[in-house]
Amino acid sequence: MDDTRYISSTTNSPTPFSTKWEAPSNIALVKYWGKKEPQLPKNPSLSFTLTSSVTITEVIFTPSDKNSFGFDFYFEGALKLDFYPKLESFFEQIKKYVPWINGYSLKISSNNSFPHSSGIASSASSIAALSMCIMDMERTLFPQIIDPEFNQKASFLARLGSGSAARSIEGPVTLWGKNIAQVDSSDLYAVPYGKNLHPVFTDFQDTIILVDTGRKAISSSKGHELMYNHPFSDQRFVQAENNLANLFHVMQNGDLDEFIKIVETEALSLHAMMMTSNPYFILMQPNTLEIIHRVCEFRKQTQIPLCFTLDAGANLHLLYPKSIKKDVRAFISEHLVIYCQNGQYLFDEVGSGAKKV
């Protein structure tokens, strides 16, 4: 693994700078579950980048007289000390690759467009937005950086803070992890799917069904750790590789029946690994299962290509083509809202990735 090309120069001319970026969350279709150091995936993953579920982060870089590094973090206007350990770990990971940062003090201000604990991976969008701010500063110091290198290194840095954040830099479909389907794929960063994406997937819809907005019983980091000695981990990694290869072709040919089969199998396989780890844990709730049954029955009766997926939690993402949005939204409001906590659900769709605000 050659990561030395991501180490930037230092600079003797610290520059005050302010920047603001918006980065979206993403929903994995082929799931990443299990990792190795330094924050590398045990299997490749493929995801939809979202549009409306975003984190907006502003960073003010102030040169430090002591040539040291420090930061303050504000979330929705309030100083949030409980975020510091994760951020401190992130900055320790990336300092090797952005050594110039040691000459700055950072004021980080962040806001989400979606409710906290709403079933959307906020770590992905928040770390991705912060990484884009850092890379914007680096490009100010070193203007020779071109766009492909800019996005690739941003994904590389984001990965060190949150694996799934690597997939939130670009869109509408990204892959993270070395695989046989995409020749330029890498464990170090995510890459966009490319130019052969079938039109049906360029405006795919995602409605997030909020079953339980409380804190998860176990963190994703702990869940990943439980894959180390999992009795079925080797088989799972092979399954994910095969599913990604098959889904890669589906993203070209637009076969929605095969898309549904792979995506739902991946979601249930992820939760099966949780339920068979030691110690085991169950994140799905009774209403999660009820919605799954309702979705499958609706699809069977109407032949409408609606499918579900889940991340590491109880909430569901319902995925469907834009052309059937009216039918699906009517089904949700008439038959699924009773299973949502406080009747909550969020509409989203696939998007193009991070952008400067």
C-alpha cells in the first residue's frame, strides 16, 4: 500500500483562510462490514450518494504563533466537547498527509440538514465536508493541485475518519475497496462509478423511514471489530465481492429485478452478521420487520420495483425509480407511516457529491 504520494509539503508562509463545504451522506447498496488498519475495508462496497441529507461545515484557519495545532468544534452553534475524541483521532491520522496543518488553529462549525439520529450516516457527511475544507486550504497553499487529485485525496483523508465518508465526496454512485469490476478501484479512497451508469439510476429516489431515532445499542466501530473472529466472516467477504461484481453490471443494464435481489440480500446479510457475532446484537425493531413485509407484499401485488435496504440500525431506506415516485409515496403515506416513530420519514434522491457553499 503506497500512501506516500498523499503526503503534501509543509509551508513557511501560513495563510489565514476560511471555507465552507457541503457534503452528502450516502447509502451503501453493497455493505462494508469489517475492516483492518489503517481504516481499510475487508470487502469492497458500492453506494448511492444522496442529495438533501447533507452536512454543511465551515472551517476558519488561523495561523498559530506557536506552530502548533488546535481546534474548536461547534455543532448547530453550540460548542460540542463530546465530538472531540473522534475529531482528535481524525486529525492525528491525517497530520502525516497534511503536515502544514500543524501551523494552524481551526474553528469548525457544522450543521446537518437532517435530524440527529435519523437513520442517516452523519459521520460520513460530516467527515467528508471537513475533508473538503482541509483540501480547499491545501489547494490555496499549493495551487498546482488539479480536480481529480483534489477529490481523490479528500476521499483518502475522509476514509481515515470514517470509512463510509470516503464514498461521500463524489456521486451519484461510488465504489470503495479494491475489486475486479472497476480497474481504478482502491482500498485507499472511493471512485465514482463512471460514464456507463444506466439512466434509471441517475435520479433514483430514497425515502428514509424513521422507525427508531434513539441511540443504537452498539456503535458501528464496535460492530466492525466483532467481524475479526466472526465464524462467517470469510464467507461474508466473498459474498460481498460477488454481489458487487453482479451489481456493477446491473448499474449498466438497468435490470431492476436483479437490483432489488442484490440490494435486499445485502441488507439482510449485514444484519445476519450482527445477529451471529459474539456477542450478538439486534438492531432491527418489530416495526422494521413489519415494514419489510409490507414492502415485499406491495411489490408482489403491484409489480412496482420498490425495494428496501438498511444500514447498521432500525431505520429503512426505500429505493425506487423517479418514474414511480407518486405511487410509492402514496403507499408510504397510506400504509407505512403508522410504523414510523412520530410519523417521520424523509425524502431524498441520488446526487452528485460534495460542493463548495
